[in-house]
Amino acid sequence: MSTMSLRDYWVKTVREKIMEKKSRIVLALDKIPFVEGFDEEKLYSKCVDLLKAVEPFIVGVKVGLPLVVNYGFSLIEKIVQKYRKRLIFIYDGKVADVAHVNEVVAKRVYEVGFDLIIVHGMVGYEGGVEGVVNVARSIGKGILVLAAMSHRGAIRLNSLTMDILTEFCDVEGVVGYVLPATYPSLIKIAREFLGEDYLILSPGVGAQGAFFGTAVMFGADLEIIGRSIYESSVPREEVIKLSKIYSRLC
Ligand code: BMP
């Protein structure tokens, strides 16, 4: 890793996982389903059941504020530690504060075992995202920059996509971008602009309306899928079914 840039290292690591698992799926774990109350033991064992069922068919797990505010970071830490060798862990804090605050968040998140942190590109590098970048560089971790969003009201943000791609593409530590499957032309534009040496992860398929596989067809490496998997009463069957869609695209 020493002679490689962080981008080369993380792009290679994630793409090797894609090949190994023959999968294009990142599970967005926004909820630990089918469990009442806040008993940590119960939540942990439910979460382990879910991950045990889907782990062979997914590349990574994205965890964000929904899990942090509902269940706390200690539960998340236990889960990350248990699965970190088999899955890429992405912290989706959509970090968007000033640098010194971002730095405090990033230090703890990486220390817990997360590999990549998603930051909001719109806040800019200098005095903003810079805080996460400095921490990532010091310990060999990576950053994904959110450059557009999947919901209807994102039009204003999405008009800035090219600016965001341009600002961050040469920042050591930035290993890729998050772009929405609901606006797939943005993925295409980004892939043409960036070339192959960056990761593109894409939410918006399934519950938000884009067809599974759309983002991959437009150039994304991975699709971020939440409710379609964790709300299923048979999540393992669901990811196996999805895997078949992706295997036809590769
Ligand atoms: P679902 O498949 O249940 O719609 O979940 C999508 C996931 O992707 C959620 O975790 C959400 O935070 C994330 N996401 C999104 O939906 N749109 C974006 O533009 C950016 C996101 O990170």
C-alpha cells in the first residue's frame, strides 16, 4: 500500500471484493428490522442474523445517522468489528461541517473500523471536507464524495455535480463519488469525466424507483440498496435474486 495512492488502493480493494463476491450490492443498513425496543443484545443478534444471511452476496454495508441515533455507536462498532474482514464498511454521515468538526467525527468513525466516509461535496474542500481528508490520509482510509442526490428536490444540488467532481478528483484520499440512479445521466457524465480510476456508488434503485442495474449500466461500480433488502422477510433470497440481475450485466 505504501507506494500506491489511497485512491488506487481503495479502488483496487473494492473492485477485488466485487470480483470475489460477484456482487454489485452495498447494503444500506438504515434500520435493524423486525425487532421491538432497544435491547442491545437483541438488536445485535438480529443484525448478525441479517448480515450472516446476506454477507456472501454483498460487497459492503453503508451505515449512517439512522443507526447511530437509534442504537448508538457501540452497537455499530461491534458489528463493524465482526464483519470488517469480509465487508467494506462505509460511514454515511454525509459529513458537511467545518474542517475541525469534521476531523473529530472522522477520527472516531475510522477508529471504529469504517473504511470509507461519505462527505457532502457541496461544502467544498478548503476549511470543510479538508478535515476528513487529513484524517483519512494519516491512517490510510478513504473518502467518497456525494456529488448529487436521488430525490426530486435535489435539482439545485445536482446542477453542481460537475463542479464537485472537478474540485475533488485530484484530492488524495478521495477514492470515488456517490451519484444517484434516479438521475442516471449524471453517472454517465461522471464516468466519462473521471475515467475508470474512481469508484462510483449509487443509491436510488428499488424502493426509490430506479430499476435494479440502472446505475451499473450507466457506469457505477456499486448500487446502494436499503429497504428492498432489509425490509424483506427473506433478505437472503432477495440478494440472491438481485445478484442474478447484476450477473447478467457484467
Ligand atoms: P433505499 O434503498 O431504502 O431507498 O435506501 C437508499 C440509501 O441510500 C439510504 O441509506 C440513503 O441515505 C442513501 N442515499 C439516497 O437514498 N440518496 C442519495 O442521494 C444519497 C444517499 O446516500
